[in-house]
Amino acid sequence: MDSHKKLLLANRAWVQDKLNVRADYFQRMAQDQTPEFLWIGCSDSRVPAEDITGTEPGELFVHRNIANLCLHTDFNMLSVVQYAVEVLEVKHVIVCGHYGCGGVKNAMTHKDLGGINRWLHEIKDVYHAHAAELESIPDLDRRTNRLVELNVVEQLNNLSHASTIQSAWKKRKSPILHGWVYDLATGYLNDLAELTHESRLDDIYRLDVD
């Protein structure tokens, strides 16, 4: 059997499982979504947001890209954030990286990866900013994982500089921004950082939002 057909069969089994628990499961799901969380994670296939958080469809609004970057030039990400914050009024935004991230690993090399070079340049900038700390770590895996953590914190800071976030903080004192890292080897999520409407931003990043 072709592998893609297995996915269709698995879908039918999943539907039946849901209907066995609750006959109107999909009717209720189709009505509306009121997620409390926006998840910005890595595209890595080993980091399925709903599975590792034990959430059901409708609980997470999800955006994923290589190495969970929050770039002010990425209009896809910015549109997701705006919709989640202004329309859905999520209470929490989670930026989640993961140890052993391939994007981070490649950013630490001198490989020419074509178009993806520009995307990974952001991570190289994070490395450059923390080079002294990172290069004091002799073990390459540990150094990579530390860069994963530093990248999550940096992306969280990037997110706090967005006008959508600053405006929501002014109007309703939310959402709370969380920086997490997922450990592939253990399955656990590690809580690294948190920013709220009370967090101090460097003055240059503060916007005169309405």
C-alpha cells in the first residue's frame, strides 16, 4: 500500500475513535475556535504541538517554521500573530524550540544551503551575539543545545517588539509570552523565559501604540 493511502486510512480510524466517544464531536468542532494559546514552533516532524502538550483540536492556534523564528520580515508569522492576538484574543503565546534542531545545527556550520542561508542568518546573528559563551562549551551537542535556548529567548524578545503585542499589552495586559524548549530525548518541555506587559523593553523598541 502506498504510504499516503495509509494516512487516509489512519484518518478514517481517527474519525471513528472520536465519534465513538462523542457522536457530535465534529459538529461541535466546526462551529468556532476559541484557543487560549498561540504556538510558534519548529517545523520538525518530531515536535507535534498538540501531542506534546496533550491538547485537543481547537485549543492551540499553531504557526511553525524552521527553527521557530519570529522575524519582522516574515509577514506570514506576523499575520498569524495579529489574527491570534487581535481576533482570537489568545492569552498566551508560546515560542517553542527543541534540542537537536537541524536549523540551529546548520546555522553553526559554513555550509552554503542556497536560499535557506538568509533564513538561517538570524540564528548566526544570535550565535555572534553570544559567541564568547558558546565557544566556551567544548562539547558540540551541548553548544548546539545552548544555542537552541538562546535562540528561543531571542525570538521571544523579537516578538515583544511587534506592534501587535505591544498594543495588546496596553489595551488588555495580555498575552503572556513564553519561551519553551522541547527535549526530544525525554519528551519534556522546559520553561526558559516569560515576558508580560510589565516586562521592561529597551527604550528603542518601545512603540507609541494606541
